[in-house]
Amino acid sequence: MITEPTIVAITGSQRDGSHTATAVDVALERARRAGAETDHVDLSTLDLPLFDPDRPDAGDAEALRRRVRAADAVLLATPMYHGSVASPLKTALDYCGFDEFEGTTVGLLAVSGGAFPTAALDHLRIVARALDAWVLPHQAAVPDSHAQFADGELTDPDLRERVERLGAELVRYAGVESYPRDVADAEATPTAGD
């Protein structure tokens, strides 16, 4: 376990007052309480044109990659648009590669104005695994977001706990490529009644 890990969050929403960004702030606050340094990448402040493989260093691409490479764990967060990941986040990930993600612990968070954002979480998991990241089994989702936030706060206590747990697990498993042996052994050992 890294004692003072750096957690970098990349948020796919560019909307002012974004529920996704608010949820990310909840996770990062919990990560800071667990001893991490945090960096919240606001994609709306970066110049990242649609990815062109002939121009991999366009705009702020290198600055983005540098911030992600500095991470011991990365939180990928997206609103669900049309059943998938928001395009700003996908574009940011297109500018990154194995140098940024291979062996890096990644947590996933998705927010939806409607139903549970399963597809967006699945799509993020597929992209992160394609980059050889180690994706936490625990993920956080906020469905029906308009009912879950008030005055810039995530108000549902169960959802808040799930998002906070994600922040804590990013710190706990930062820098590992799989669960530590003792955790894997404990989960593999049957308990009474199994």
C-alpha cells in the first residue's frame, strides 16, 4: 500500500454545476481523508480536439498525459449520454495509452438522469482494461440524479456512502495490479454456510 498516493480524477461532464463533478468531489474528499493527494482534471479547461492519430500531441494532450502518469490511482467519471460514456471523457482517454494506464488502479463512477448507468460503467471498464489498468471491482453509480442532489450536495445517504467507499478504495488499492494476497485468500476461503 502506498502511504500517500496521488489520486487523479477525470470527469467527462462539462456542464456548470455538474452532478458528476459533485459526486467526484465526494469521492476525492474521502480519498484526502484517507491520506491521498488529489487532482481533479476538469476537461472543460483543457484544449482537447477530437483525437486524430496523426496529431497525438494536439492541444493540451501532453499536459493531460503528464497528470495521469503522476497518478497512483485514477477515477474515471462520466455522465451517461445515450447509454454510454460522455464524449469529452472518451476523447481524453483516446489521448492516453499504456504509458498512462498499464498497471494503474482505476475506479469507475457514472451518473444518470434516468435509469442505472450500467452501460456507461461497462464501457469505461472495457476501455480501462484494454489499456491494461487494474479496475476496482467496486464501482459507484448515481441513477435518477435530479432526485439525488440538492444545493450542490449528494443527499442520498446510501449513494453517498457508495461514492465515499470508492474514494477510500482508490487509496487502499492505489498502486496494486490485483487484490493483495491476504484479501484474495480471505475471499477464496469458504465460510460456514457456504
